[in-house]
Amino acid sequence: MTAPKVGCHCFTFSDVPHIISLALQLLWKYDFVHRDVSTGNVLWDPKLRGGRLGDLEFMINVRDTSSDDAKTVR
């Protein structure tokens, strides 16, 4: 699969895995982990032909050691 052209608004549904991968890479670049990637958290708008990664409730910063989050195993 070739990467979609960013900024052209010409994404198709088949580009969604690549777009989500880019979103996760961007989060990781800033030391965040999503922790709940699933089909229910991928939002696709067919009119705009674009997608988003939603439900950031369980996202954590991997550098933050002060968190007392029982859901997180470090």
C-alpha cells in the first residue's frame, strides 16, 4: 500500500490503517501511548474522506512515573 498524500483530502477507507499508524507514531513521538486502539475508536467520515483516532481516555505519557493508574503495568 502506498502512503496517502497528506493534505490532499483524497483518502479512501483503505488508507485508514496507514492513517491510524501515523497517528500512533505521532503520539509515540511525544511519549504517549493510546492503550485502547480498536475499531470502535477509529472514526471515519465518508463525506470528508478522513479519519481520526478517538477515545484518548486511557492514553498515558510513558515518561510520567508519578501516575498511580491501576490499569497500567510498567
